[in-house]
Amino acid sequence: MKAHRCCEVAASDSRETIAAPATFARRCRDIAGWMVPSAILALLPKCPACLAAYLAFGTGVGLSMSTATYVRMLLMVICVSSLSLFAAKRIARLYARRSINVRARSAIGRLDKGEVAVVRAGLDVTN
């Protein structure tokens, strides 16, 4: 079984890993991951009766008011939690990229004043 390219790089040098560049499909998936929950939140009606009417019009399935209320709240919770997850992943990716850049610049001796203090203190900036 052939290992992924990112795994081969990580196995060759255990101290530093280099992420593989994002493919077109991954970039499209990431963008869709942001857009779909955002569009659902933007188009979600405030009124449960409107949601029940939209579902009845679109699918032919009728909902009671209490069920429509629960469905609306469920959609809101799912969309907000998925957007929070995507935001956390993006922040973690940016933080990891910054820490890799700091390590690379420390290897060649080009650091800012704050970064020099972090490296001299021996702090691990990747965690």
C-alpha cells in the first residue's frame, strides 16, 4: 500500500512536517463547507409556520407547528456548530502555518524581536 505524500515527508524527518498543497477538490470542499451552512442560516425563516409552509410546498410533507419549531432549532444548531468547527480548523491551520514559518526562519537566522524571545526561552510555538 502506497503512503500519502504528506505521510512520507513526516516519516522522513520526525521533527518537522510539511503539508501537501491543497488540491482543487479540497479547496472547493472547504469553500462549500463555509457556504452551505451560511446559506441555510441566511435563508432560514424566523417563523416556524413559514418553515412548515416551505417544506410543505417543496416536498409535500406537512409539519405541525411544534415539529417545525424543533426542526428550525435543529437546523440552527447544526449550522452554527459546523461554522464554528470550520472556523476552529481554519484558525488551527493558520496557527500551524505560522509556527512552521517561525521554525524555518529560526533555522536561517531571520526572526523578529518577539520571536527571538520565544526561541531563546525554549518555548514550543507549535502547540
